[in-house]
Amino acid sequence: MPEATFAGGAGQRCWSSYLREEDPDSTGGYARDQDAMKRYSVFAVAREAARYHTGWEKAWKSPEPKKKYDVIIIGAGGHGLATAYYLGKNFGITNVAIIEKGWLGGGNTGRNTTIIRSNYLQDSSAAIYEKARSLYETMSQDLNYNVMFSPRGVMMLAQTQHEIRGYQRTAHANQLQGVETRFIGPDEVKKLVPIINIHGPRYPVLGALWQPRGGTARHDAVAWGYARACSDMGMHVIQKCEVTGIRTEGGKVVGVDTTKGAIDCDKLGMVTAGHIGTNAKMAGFRLPIESLALQALVSEPIKPCMDVVVMANTVHGYMSQSDKGEMVIGGGTDGFNNYTQRGSFHHIEETVRALVETFPMISRLKLAQCRADGKCSGCRARAGAAAPGRRRNRRRRRCRLAAAALHGCRGGGRRQQRHRAARRAAAGWPPEPA
């Protein structure tokens, strides 16, 4: 791997990944690799439009694995690809392979509720999340890829006196931490979110912790942008390559066994969210991490009606509207450890019941997708969507979001009641009360 000397911190780009050892220039350095990927720009779009878009190249390469790498990273999601990218950008380490058992961005990264915020109480949490949030501000420019970051603002509703005191405390802590947040009253909440019902039947809205620079991003575009940048540095993004074993010698990792053969490495990174415990077991040690399924669902697309992210922790539901108009809804976790990727009806019922109280207009929407995301050791590391192997049209079944709405009514005709009873019996739940 060619070497390059450079100074500066994380903000300076390291060009060692673009250097060619066999082509030194007159200044003693190296020339830029002619195979580097083309930059995206408005001029590139105009040029390709003039030639009927025949000149676009693949966003990233799909090479076969080499025998050995300096670093192997298991998991080609947002965190895994970001780890590889900053190894190259900040430290010049580009002999790296990012291994993914499925397709790029098809795991946790492409299946979450896309919320970006840093309004945490503890100093350590606020610092790392604010650093991550600030990276999104310039990520599209840094990666030359539009990740569709939308700093629309994140609102955390206070619906009890205890939450008011807690959020006011967090707002004061955030001021000391340099994180821009403030506590707002119910009138300002209503002004920012006109569709909200601040006079809820169970929990009225008493205020909110407001972070105007929080927001959302296109989750899979983040993975695509990082993959393109890593590939441009010369790293190998290897998809459909499952790790089946981790080889160690003398207490040190020396390589991995995969479905594409054995690959040696000097360093190994495991970035697989809820499944990291299974990877650690392959390496011969145990991590104190629990994996739980975290529910999420997406509605049919509607006209723009909500341009902020709203989180309601008392009733445990949060919602935002995507660029396509879908209402993206998140809820609670399962009460037991699991690695499932299957949604469960009772969590949908609980989450929708809570949000229909706060946003009555969504009671007539239809469900487009149901996801069982994962939660790993307290971190919001999502895992998975609907069950693998289920038919797409069945996974995207359309049903009323009003199931178990304001009055807790079970609703539906006899056919729906029979189907609901069958689902409860299959899940081992007791029958519904008469």
C-alpha cells in the first residue's frame, strides 16, 4: 500500500487511496489514479442527458475477495462502511474489505425510521451523537452523493409533569454541551405540527424538547454514498459473502472463513448490530449485549402534512413523513431477547393506538410495510424487516391503521374477527374478551 504523509485532523482528506505507486510525479509524490470514479454534478447530469445516459458507471465495484487484507470489516451497513471510509480518509488505511452476507444496505441501515438527533442528557452521549449529527451536515458534499439530509427538526413531546422537568433539565444540559435545543410550550408545538391533538384524552401535550437541527436522512443512500467512496479509495465491498467462522491464533484474529472462501487479515471489525453477539461467539468470547426486535411501520403515501419529527415517549411512538409522503412510524421493543425479523400484530396495535390519540387524522391511513427492527444493548441498531420468504404482496398488505384506535375497539366484520382470532391462536395468545 503506498504511503503518503499528511497533517491535520479529521477534516483533512487523505489522498493515499488515490495514489499509484508506479507513477511518481515530479514533486516526489504520486499521480491521481485515472480509474477514480467520476464526480456527480449538475454538469454530469446534463452531459449524460445529452447522450441518453449511456455513460454512467456503477456506483461501486463488486470485486472477488483477495487472500489477505490489512483490515476486514463484517457488515456493510452504515456503521461498517463509515468505519472503513474514515480508516481511509483519516488514516490512509485502504487495504480493507467490507463483507456483507446479504446486499449492501439491506439490513439495519435500510430498515429504520431515519431519525437523526443529539438531544441527550449525559455529556458522553451528547458528544458522540452531536459529532455524528454534524457529519450529516456536510456528508453529501464529502461523499459526492446526495444522502437527502433534512434538518427539519426533532420534537420530543412532554405529556406528564415528570417529562416536563426531565426535558427542561436536558435542555439546560444541552446548552452546556453546545447542543442547540430548547423547551417549548404546547402553543408552539401546535404551530410547528398543525395536525397534532394537544388535548389528548389520556396524555395531553404539555410542551416539548425541540432540536431544530435534528432531522432525517435517506438511510440507504448513506450506505450507498459510503460504499461509493470506499470503492473509490480502492477498498473491496463484497456482497453475498457470509462469515461462517473466525480464525484465531494465540488469542489474535488472523482471518475469517466465508461462503467465498478463507480470507486472512491483520485486524477485524465486527459491525453487525444485534447479531454482533453471534460474531463474537465465533471468535471465542462473549459480549454483554442483548438483542431485541423493535417495531416500525410505514403508511401509504399522502400529501405533505408534517415537516418535523415527533417523538412521544409516554405513549412510546414516534412519527415523521418521508419525501414520498409516507408516514414512518416507530414503536416499542419486544419483551424478550430475539433475532427475529418478523413484525408482530400486538405491537402494531399498541403503537397505532397511541399515535391515533395524538394524530387523529392517521386513523384512516392504510399500512404499506411492517418491520421488526432490532435494538441492541440500548443502542438504536435496527435489524430486519418483514419475515424473509414471505410474498411481497403479502408483506405489503393494506389494512387500516385504525385497528385498536382511540376507544380500544377491536372493530371489523366477522371475517376480520375470525382472522384476528386465528392470528392470536397461532401466536399462543388468549382469546379476546367478549
